[in-house]
Amino acid sequence: MTKTLTLSLLSSTLLTSLYANTIELEEVTVEAANRTQQNVKDITESVTVITAEEIEETRVRTLGEALSRLSNIALVNNGGLGKSTSFLTRGMDSKRTLVLIDGIRYNNVTFGIQYEHILLDNVDRIEIIKGAQSGVWGADASAGVINIVTKQAQKGTHVLATAEAGSFNTQQGSLQLSHKTDNFDIITSVSRIKTEGFSAAEPNSGTTDFGKRGDELGYEKDAYTNNTYNIKLGYNFTEQDRIEASYQRIDAFTEYDGSAYNFTTGNYETADAENYDDLGFGVSTYFEQTDNRFYSAAYKHKDKLNDVALQYSYSYFNNKTSKYKGNVQETSLQDRIDYMDNSFLRMGGSYQHFEHEAINGVDNKNYNGKALYLSNYNKFTPLTSLGDTIFTQSLRYDNFSAFENKTTGKLGAKQFVHEDIYLSANYGSAYNIPSLSQLYGNFGANPNLAPEKTKSADITLGNDELSLTYFYNKVDNLIDYDFTLGYQNISGVSRFKGVEIAYNDDFFDLFALNLGYTYLDAKNADGEFLRSRPKHQIDGNLVYYVSEDLNIGLNGQYIGERYDNDDRQGAQTGKYAVFNAVINYTINDNFTVYGKIDNITDKYYQVRDGYATAERSYYAGINASF
């Protein structure tokens, strides 16, 4: 692992690089905060960056595994690899977070968002921007933005291969090829993961067999296969002008165990797929095949005054099992104008088309959105003893064909008060429109849903080692899922507030310690605590650098009180701690081997009532680069 593992809870990127001894903090940049490349220390927003080095050293395989190590994000999933996964950013669920891959929308308009299928072999960095971001990105960004940036080709010709095997008959491999000259660059990769898995279903809390894993009870295993393909290329036809294109395909197959109404007990319960008939459950489908594809093409021009980007992107979603198909098309034009030192104006516009293809007697559904947006950024170096002062302002107007038009905005300020000590504050408004699957799908759809309106604020006091953040979000007309009624608007204002504390430091050039703590108070308009949100969450990482070639890392997480239903009802799915370990050894410049143990203590726990988590498991792998 590296000198410091990112567990950032900072408002303005208290980010420490895993290779702190070789990579300076100032070299890390982000795009998602203001839709343009910026140094992380110049961002007022709450932002975390997970770098490619961190991904490689921690040996996380999926987006969910990477996010699960951040103490201000809680994950909820329905089993092991490839099973339905959602995450809660400061208590707000993943439907309120806009996910981008190289600027292309990943949010599925037809069948959930399917974050569980995002593999990380070709990822350069993951940017997590917290707080309302609709003033920059529009709808679906009321909780924040996750921007996944894939790797760029490096000068010359390079090959990178990985192979891993481990518990549950899991095999993973990837191959990446890249070539770059002065004017042309191309990078392509293929990643595959296959596992027999374990039973996604386990006995529900309160049942006789609760506490036993599926293997003990003879449940069938729920397998998963994911093949992900990427290609990205660019050509510089002048020093100022460049064209780019990219393509990504995610072809995934997963078996799963669902929940259904048990006519014997009168409750919704989970069960192993092979045992549904015996338990009196209704009919369910027990596998899902997904084939999602993402395309983009862009023209970019950069000179001393302007940084222009014209981009077209197309996201195509195809759930072959349920026959859900849909797409999102977006065309955008923007320009960044640097009008004086450390100040710029970013302006642009976009056209979006959202479509849900006809299914099961429901006609083709679609809507359009047009937007204009404007952002201003200023960084001042004062003549007093105080440090730099940063101000940001963003304003966006969205015109929808099916919903009320909306103007949203964002304000941010950051003041360095002494050396690296800073005080930052952010305020934003957001607009979350119902997805087409929420409006017209087969699972609890409600065509009468209205958009949500969100306001968020946070304030942070911190430096490069310690930070304290208070955040407050309120959502009017919150869209939530009721197991009886389906998707509904909750009348009134729901509130998400809390405190984040982060500490990171290294000692004697031998140890790196990172700790993060989040206290969360998430309630609906009736003052009831919302389900699945842990009240307390702690994450920590300790790395021991045995030598330049060998390091050992220990990761731990504690999830406090958490319930499976609103108002602290249902099963208790918190109050547990899980620990993981990883060891990396560099053989030479070309080969690195590693091993990892997940759930070292073999802890039995559930993050959702009736769904399994992995027992103690072991993995080993090798990286080769040329």
C-alpha cells in the first residue's frame, strides 16, 4: 500500500496520496467539482479522490469495494459480487448521485443504476464530490457526483496484465494495451471476473436458522460473470485542436435470490431460489443478464484564453432478462475563459434525451432536457498574513419537456487562515427528477411522481492531517420506495445532517494511519429515522512499510446502529466490525505479487436483512507490466 490511504471526509480535498513520498498533493487534479480540470487544493467542495495507485495497492476490484472504505459512504447490497448494490452518501441514496465514466452518464434510466458492475482495472481515478451539484451538472446530482476517469495512454507502447484467484472459485484477469506518439494515442483493455459465489439469501433475522450461512443450509450458490471492454483514442491535428472517441461495454450475468411476499407469514422475506416453492413464496426470476454500452466523441480546442469542448455521448442500457431497454443521449458545448490570473468563467449548454423503450404493454416513454449553465471561479492571494481566498459560484437553468423547469445554483468559499489550516463552506440547491423506471417500470412504478427539491450546506475546519465537517441537507418531496405501495413522494421535508471527522498521518517513515468517523442523523418529514443509514460509522487503515518492496495493510470498518425499515423498525443490520488485510511484494520492475484476506475474523453480519455477506475469504494475484 502507500504512505497514506484516502479516507477523505474533507470539504476541500484533504486528500493524501498513497505514494506520498513520490507524488505531491499539488499534482492531483479533479474535473467534477466545476466541470473543468483543477488542483484539488483549489476546490471549495467536499471531494475525495481515489487514485489508480490506491486501487492497485488496496486490491479492490469494484466501485462498491472502493467506496466501502470511505466512512461517509455506506453500502447496501443483496449478496456478493454482482448483486444489486446501492450506496448512501451522507445518508442520501445512490439515485441522488450522478455517476459519470469519462463524462458519460452511467445512471440507468430503465432498471436501477447497477453500480455493482463497474470494474476498476482501467480506472485512473475516482472523484467523489459531495453536496448538491445540480448548479453544475443538473438533475440526478442532489447528493453529489462520482466521476470515474479511465486511464490515458502513456508515451510509447505498454502492456499491463493482471491475474487473481481465490475463494468461492473466483478468477479475475485483465489485459491492457496502449500506444502513444506525439499526435496519436490509443488505449484498450478487457477485464473479466467470474465467481461461483455463495448464496445471496440467508435466513432472515428472527427465524430459527438466523446466523447460519447458506453453505451450512445447502442453499445453491449465486454465480457472477462480468466482461468489460474499453477503448479510448485521440488525435491531435494541431497543437490546439484534438478529437477524442471512446467506447465501453459491460456484459454481465448474475444469479440472485430475491424477496417476495410469504403468504404463510404475511411478511416480505428472502429465500434461496430453489426453496421458494416450499416456503409459499410468489414467482420470481433468479438471474439477470445485462449488456450496457457507452459511446462518446469530442472535439477540444485550447488556447491562451479559451478551453472549448464539444461532446456527444450515448448511454445504452439493455437488461436482457427483464427486456428493459433505454438510452440517454447528450450533446454539450462549453468554454472555459481564463480572464485573469487564477480566475475563469465557464459557460455552456446541453441537450439531453432520455428514453425508455416499450415493454410489457407500456408505450415508449421519453423526455428531453435543455440546459444553460454558468460558473465563475476566483482565487486571490491577499496582501495580509492570511493565505489564499477562493470563491466559486455556479448557476444553471434546466428546461424539461415533462417536468417543471428549474434554476439551481452553488456557492463556495475557502479561506486558508494559517499555512495549511483552512475554513471552507458550501451551499447548493438541487433538483432530482424521477427516473423512467420509477415512473413506468414494472417494480413499484408510479407515473404521478413529482421531482425532489434539495438544499445542502457544509462547513469544514481542517488542515492536511485533521478535519472536522458539519453537513446539512434537506429534501422536499423525497422519492422513496414503499414495499407495499411502490415509489412514493414523501410529503414535507426530509433532513440529512451529521458530522465527519478525518485524521491521517504517517510515522517514522514506517507506518501510515488513516481514521474516519461519521455521525449521521437522517429523518423523513415525520421525524422517523430512515432505514439502512448507520448512525455511527468508523473506517480505519494502517499500513506498515516493511521495506521499499514490501508493505502490509490492515483495513477495518465499524457500522453502528442501523435498521432495515424506517423508524428504527425491522432487523438490526448494524453494530458489527469487519477487518481486511493485504500484502504487496514487488519482485522487480515488471512483476508484483499480492495476497489479501477479507473478513479476517470470519464475522457473520448482514447489511440487509436476509441477504448474505462473505465469510473469511482469501485471494492471491500477480501484476505484470512492460
